[in-house]
Amino acid sequence: MNAHALPAGADAVLRYENLNAYYGTSQILHGLSFDVPAASVVCLLGLNGMGKTTTLRATMGLVDRTEGRITLNGREVRGPTFKRSQMGVTLVPEDRKVFANLTVAENLEVARRPTGAADDFTFEDAVRIFPRLGERMNQKSGTLSGGEQQMLVVARAMLANPAYMMLDEPTEGLAPNYVEAIATSIRAARDRGIGIILVEQSLPLALAVGDWFHIIENGQIIQSLGREEALADAQRIEKALTVE
Ligand SMILES: Nc1ncnc2c1ncn2[C@@H]1O[C@H](COP(=O)(O)OP(=O)(O)OP(=O)(O)O)[C@@H](O)[C@H]1O
């Protein structure tokens, strides 16, 4: 069964139900519940240290302990990280780790996981979305700029053709033209049916691509907004993301 196939009767959704997460004895997440429908972009917003990264790591089984349920298209997401990624969920972490000694092309090839679906991402798609990578296919990835490495890790995630993709602050420290390329890639992934969780400090980017917005404070969702509401209330969201 490929990553996009659904068990009979299941919703195409990554679903969080009352998620608690712990590092050691510290409880970081307190009862998070939200849905990530297929073909949508869900933005997690909040100040530093509020639990956004922990939510993504909990999804991949990278925290010490969780309670509650995460289901992907009706099946429980559990077990070791590689099993979760086999289920079709992938995380692009903040640290932008590329295989430094491999070329750009080799990094992409290692990640490529065709599902056989007609709308699988291909090398050509990656190069169309990130022309800069196309110019650097034979360059060792360790010598790319930070922005280019970020494009490469996002391109790699897309070539794995996940059902759901989580991006942790993909535009942190990037120049505006790279931010635009990341926005284009997020829209392209959504247009192919991929559900996306975007953790972002940049509200303009989140508003440019997001369908749903959850503001997280101290490991809890304190406010949830749809796209129209968020656009109408951008100033209030900005305030919630500003340290007083
Ligand atoms: N490995 C860890 N061990 C113990 N505590 C941790 C660990 N990782 C994160 N924390 C704590 O969990 C809390 C939430 O951190 P998290 O990284 O999820 O925040 P965030 O909202 O993503 O913010 P940031 O933008 O700073 O990454 C913080 O108080 C942090 O100190």
C-alpha cells in the first residue's frame, strides 16, 4: 500500500487527540487536539519554547513519552521513527542536515521514494521549484549556502512523496527570494494532496500559505483560526507572537 492509500472508511487526515508529551518528568504538551486534513497547510504559531517543535518531534516518536493519540488516515502513528516515516509522515527539522559529502543530485536520489502515483514529485519538479538547486546538482552539499541547504532539505522531503510533511521554521535566517521558493514548494506540495504542518516565526509566510492557524502557549492551543479569520485578525496574531 503506498503512502497515499487509505483504509476503507478513514478520513484523509493526520489527527491529534489530547496529546501530552514529556521530556523526562517535564510535561511539555498539555492535551493538544487538532487535525491536518490532506491537501491543507496547518500553521503552528507561538513564542519560543511553547512546544511547537515538541509537537513535531512527538509525531515522529522523538520525545521521551506521550499520552493521547495521533492517527494518520485512521491508523495509529506509533513505534520507532522509521516506522512512522514508512506510514507517510516526514519531518524537516530546523537543523538543515544535508549529507555534506554527497552532491545535491545524490542527496535527492537517496531521498527519492516513488509511490507510483501519477502526481509523485520528480527531479524535474524539484528543479522547477528550486532552480538554484538545478544549477548546483554536481556540487557537494556541504559547500552550499545555508539557504541552498534549506531548499535541498525541503526538496528531499518532497521527493520522498510523504502523505504528510512537517516543516520546522524552514525560512529562519533566509533571504527573501529563498523564502518565496519555500512558499512555492509548500503550495506545490499542498496542490498534490500532501497535508503540511508549518512551524513558522514569520507571520507573513504563514499567512501567505496557511489554511489553519493554531496559537500555542505553554503546550496548549489557546486560539485556532481559519484562513479568513487569520487574515482579518493578523494584527492580533502578531501581538500574540511578540514578547512584551
Ligand atoms: N530534549 C529536551 N529535554 C528537555 N526539555 C526540552 C527538550 N527539548 C525541548 N525542551 C523544552 O520543551 C519546551 C518546548 O520546546 P520546543 O522546542 O517545543 O519549543 P518551540 O515552541 O518549538 O520553540 P522554539 O522556537 O524555541 O524551538 C521548552 O521549555 C524546552 O526547553
